[in-house]
Amino acid sequence: MTHYELMVEAIAWLEKCQPKDPDRDPRVGAVVAIDGEMMAADHRGEEDHAEKRCLAQIDPRRDLSRATVYTTLEPCTHKVRTKEGESCSDRLVRAQVRKVVIGILDPNQGVCGKGLLQLQEHKIEVELFPHDLAQRIRRLNDRFIQAQQSLGLRIAFPENGTEIRGRSCQLIGKFNNPPGDNVVAITNIGDQWWPQPGSLRVIPENRKEWQVAVYFGIKAPHKIYIVKANDLGMEFIEYYRKGVRKHSQTIQDASKKLGISEAAAADVIGRGYLGISMPTLPKGLDMQDCITINVSSLDA
């Protein structure tokens, strides 16, 4: 088979790939060949990536130093794999293949360009599919590409409609691309809005999950929004946070001066959970996800 025919063959295997969630999982096909002879071909499975499935078809004792791997999507890196050494780039390096021909770069920001660089750093030649075939791959993965260009934030816990007891809870969610400091939680009751003190934080043990603390001041149903803020939105959030910090300092000062606990001082002065009145989600904040929970008690 010719070089071009092997690229087309990889796309044919891509077309056999039918992921359950096309927004999160790409359609990928791959082929391994030596001197134009196809040694293995496969597509992405529910768990295993196409390159891994191809290499599994070949005797591990086989010398692949003259092999070319044709893959429709840039091989993944350890940035998006749970365990070190499980990425497709790592596997291709260990297999000591001569060349990798890539259809398109992975739009996932944890991979984009990094897989290509890792291969080149290990002296593996890298080439890209020609424009016509690359465009064909993009069309077949349009939903995945569009989703990966966004943060893809989703709230996983608590579920919509959950009853909460206590003054705070931890929100946990998933993402396609890691959130930055400008991604925050904001709670809402009617026309009152409460930006939360911290930004979303990626959970180190699970690189695809985030968490953030959310605080409540009154018993009532609350809407909790996860929002991405532009410069205007961050000015609004920092303005509110500055007011809360100033109020907290006032409570601490009163506690020391009067010789009472901060909780008692807060009961006298107020707890600083005053909302900002606006009829809709404040400008500069782009909603990523939203749930409604019911705070039934402020006692944990």
C-alpha cells in the first residue's frame, strides 16, 4: 500500500469507531505498517486507544524500528492518563517505531502539540496528514473538537435538587480542559447574588475533576452557578470578595475588643453574607453549569 493509501485506511478505521459520548471521546483510527505492508489496524475502543490496540496485535518481540504508525489523532500524553507510562506517546516511544503520521493535533489542551513534541524528543520522525484528509478527520470529529475548545465543566456532586444541612458544602465536578482562576462559583436567590471566595481547584488525585467550597448564609433554595469570568466579571467578583474580607476583619476586631467569640460577634454585627442585587446573572460571567439545592438548616 502507498503512503497515502495507509492514511486513508486509518480514516476508514476511524469511521468504524462509534463512541458513546462524541463530545468527550474522539473517533480515532490507526494503522501500523512496515515498508507499505500493514501489520495492524484498529480504532479507539471504550477504554483502550487505537494505538494501544494496534500494538497489542503485534508480537512484542517484533522489531518495529522500521515501522510507521498512521493515527488520525495526535497520540495522547501522560497529562491525560491516570498512570505514568500508559499514554500512547509513551507506548510508541517504548516500541521504538521509526515514524508517526498524525491526522490532526488533539484539541484537548492537555495534549495539543505535546504528544508530537514527545515523539520528536525521542528521535521519532513525525509527519502530518495532507490538508484534504485532515479536513475529513475534523468533519468526522466536529462534536469532539467543539467540546474540547470549551472548558466542558459539569457539576457532578451534589445532584440537582439535593437537600443540604450546614453553612457550606463542597461542589465536585468534571471538565474537558482545566479551569483557571477566573472560573468560580456564585450562588443566587431571587435577585441576590453571592460570589464565592475561592476559584475552582483541580483535584490532584483525579486530573479530570475539580472542587470548590460554597457557603450559605440563610435557609432557602439556592441556585449554584459555575461561571467563567472575563475581566469585567473578575472586577465584580473581587469587589465583592474585598467587601467580605473587610467585614470579616471587623468581626475579628470586635471579637478581640469585646472579649467574645467571633461567632458571637458575627451574631451582633452580621455574618457578611449580604448579596448583590441584580435581576440576572451579572455581566462578564459566562455560565458553565447550574444546579438548584435546598439549604434546609444552617446546622451541620
